[in-house]
Amino acid sequence: MQDQTEKNMYQEDLRNVTEGTRNSSDSSSAFVHTSTMSAILVTVYSVAFAGGGIGSIMMAFVLLKMNSLSVTTTAIINLVVVHCLLLFTVPFRLHYYVKKKWVFDMPFCKMVSAMVHIHMYLTFLFYVITLVIRWLIFFQWKDKVEFYRKLHAIVASAAVWVFAMVFGLPLLYFEYGRSGLYNNTTCFKFHKELQQESVKALNYTIIVAVALISCVLLGLQIFILVKVARKFSTSLCSHQEFWAQVKNLIFIWVIIIWFLPYHLFRAYYIQHVSDFDQLESYNEVFLSLTALSCLDLLSFVLSGNRFFMQSVGMLHRRSPCC
């Protein structure tokens, strides 16, 4: 009887040790990124955090001297705000990629995860608004497009943010993470939601919309550049209108270089998410590239700097093509 009891105790201890080892193994393997992928993610987000932080601070000082009633200025102010919200969450991502373990609550993980998507689509929206306003000025030959009062600018901005918070944030925060069981020490791993047909349909709709809008924006900007080139063909580089339209390309190139690749890869990722583990890491890398759009403010400040613009102008005046 005593031997049987000791045998049972031994089997129970062995089972506990085995389960503990397996749970530890599962916990360590839950972090799917290899050392190379982790290094890439840390590098990309570090560059976005440093460059975006510097650009946001510099742009804030520039905005203090600009017309606060301008629609374009209002859009840029909102752009600074959405960049700052993303940058606030970046240190938590860096901590996770370095330590390979999520030490915060899962609801906070969802918020950090959702913020990348909210940032991307709000940035995309503010880019489109800015481009449309600048094109209206070009086609109608107006000096500026303004709100009548500051209250109108505040209401317009609030409407955009309320729309994003009411429709976008709950969708990402409450729906993602409901279809499967996720490890509390693992974050940004909600791919099981893609098994739902409604989630797939929503993703495909967004992918098609972003791709089509990007193509339209690029095509229209090329059309405008050609029109300006024909009008000022003899002294193209000396006209401010030409450089204003070239500056518009910054917005479009950010969309094409940082946003569009993620969406195109996303279409493939949705279909093959369960095929091999590294596909999830590739998706995370493409998503991280969208954070580099925070560098846009730094490029705006540099392109608006008087010394910088004079240097560019001198280079182009020396060019035989102009």
C-alpha cells in the first residue's frame, strides 16, 4: 500500500515537472520572431521614434508661426497629434522585442497594437485632406482655403477624431483577441481573427480602397506636374508653383513607400497565414514600416527651411535641364 502511494506521488511529481517544462517551452516559443526579425523591428521602431520625435517637436514650433485658420495647417496639427500618440506606444513595443516577453496587461497590448493601425489610417486621411486642399488651390487659383473661425477648425478636427474613436478603436480593441486563446506574455499576435470571413472581407475592402486611392493620388499629381511643366517649360525650376507641387509628392511617396507595401503583402498574408510561422514575422515587419511615416514631419521642416530651399534652388539653377 505504501509502495503504491509512493509510486503515485512519483508519477504526479513527474507529470508536474513535465507540464512545467512544456509550459515554459510554450511560453518561450510564443515569441515567434527570430533574432534577425527582432533586430529589424527594433531598428525600424527606434528610427521612427527618434526621427518622429524630433520632427514633431520642430514642427510644433513651426506651427506656432502659421495661420491657425488654414485647413492645411489644421490637418498638419492633427498629423502631429496622431504621430505623438503612436510614438507614446513605441517604447512598449521596443521593450517587448528586446525582452521577448510582454510584461504588461493584455488590454494594454490590444491598445498598443490598435494604435499602429489607427495611426496609419488617420495619417492616410490627413494626407488626402491636405492634398485635396492644395489641389483646390492649384485648380481654382485661390491663395488659401481657410476656416472662418477657430471654432470651425476645432469642430472639424473633433469630428475626425470622434469618427476614428467611435468606429475604429472599438473594432480593433474589442474584436481582436476574441476568437482564440492567446498567451498573456505574447503581444501583437492576433492572426487567429483572420479565420473569420467577416474579418477577411473587411481587410480586403481596406486593401482595395487604399490601393485605388493611392493610384488616383499619384496619377493626379503627375497630371498636375505635367501641366505645370508645360506652362513654365522655359524656366521651370525658378517657379514656386513647380516646387509646391513637387512638395506634394512627399505625401504621395510616403503612402506608396510606407503604406502600400503593407497592404499588398496583407492580401497574401490573409490567404497563407497558417502556412508557415515566419509569415507572421514578415507581416509585422511590413506593419512596422508604416511607423516610418512619422519621419514626414522632419522632411516637411527641412524642405521648408530657408537655407535648405536656397541650396536646392542653387543646385537646380546650375542644372542644364532647367
